[in-house]
Amino acid sequence: EDQVTQSPEALRLQEGESSSLNCSYTVSGLRGLFWYRQDPGKGPEFLFTLYSAGEEKEKERLKATLTKKESFLHITAPKPEDSATYLCAVQALSGANSKLTFGKGITLSVRP
Amino acid sequence: DTEVTQTPKHLVMGMTNKKSLKCEQHMGHRAMYWYKQKAKKPPELMFVYSYEKLSINESVPSRFSPECPNSSLLNLHLHALQPEDSALYLCASSQDRAGNEQFFGPGTRLTVL
């Protein structure tokens, strides 16, 4: 069974204090790993797709990396508007190949 | 345009009511999804439509009935719901079923009294 574990559950940062969010996964074969940002009461907003170990993607203050067991979302010099829940999801090569297995999310709060 | 729209934004219904949630995308995507999300939990997949045919039903109770009238529209018909069905209902779409990112709509906040 595919599993995704995100840590920590919650993270409080001071504005400008860089950090990383972790997503550990077990999957029979990885088709893709996805990062989303979700604000309260809103739908998840797509951030990145990673397909193979060693791959990296960047967008503004965010950088996502992937190994064979985990992915990191690095946040450089965060601002209060980066406060949100960050969701990681994996899609397996086998089985129902459109199904995403989500982690429980990491709630990030950035204080001014 | 990477927008998925959903109506209504909020819905309050009694347990005997019949209502429908609507979802629309104009990205030419051929896979569309319904998810249910409870507070502080990740989204849970309910249904997947691929090329306008139902391809996945995650053992959802029959009081939820999906419909895909065409490649741009997805409906979720609701009947005889229970208070525990209160949640944020999310629609998503992707280019096809395999390996493509899913784009989510803003959701419908459903309250069942």
C-alpha cells in the first residue's frame, strides 16, 4: 500500500527564516510526486511535479527536490503570505493510475 | 488558463433535500475528479471520470451520484445526505489519468442540517 508521511505537522517560522518541509513516501513504483499549497477553505493550488530522483524544481522562494525515498520543499526567506498548508501526494505506476495518495499536510505559519 | 470553477461556493441543505454541485474546466482536460475534504484532513478521492466515462468509484454511498454531461462539465448530485457528509467538496481536472498534475477548483462548502 502506498504511504506518504509529512513532517513536521506544523512549523512556525520568523519572516526570513529559511527551512525545509519533508515528505517521505513508499510506493511500488513512482509515477510522480506532487506538491500543493492550500489556504484555509480553498482548493489546493498546484506547485510542482517531480518524476525521478535527483530532479529539482523552483518557483520564487520555493524549491522542491526528490530522492528515492523522500522529497523536500525548501522555503528560502519566507514571507507571511507563504503561510498555508503544504500537501505532498504520490501517484503510483501500477493500479488505478490516476489516484493520488496524499500526506496529512504541513501547516506553515510565518510571523512578520 | 489553469482554472477550474465550482458552483455554488456554499450550500446548506436538509437531509431530505436534493441538490447538485457543478464543476467546469476549459483546459481541454480529459480526466475529472470529485474529492471530499474534512477539516484538517487531506482530500479523499470519490470519483474519477476519464473521457466522460466513470472509471473509479471509491465505494462512495449511492446518495452521491456523479454525472459528466460533456468533457468540460462535471456534476455531483446529492440526495438524502447525512450531517457527517458536511465537508468541502473539491473538483479537479488533469490532462489525462496518468502522471499529470491535477488542478483543483475552489471547492463547495457543504453543510447538511
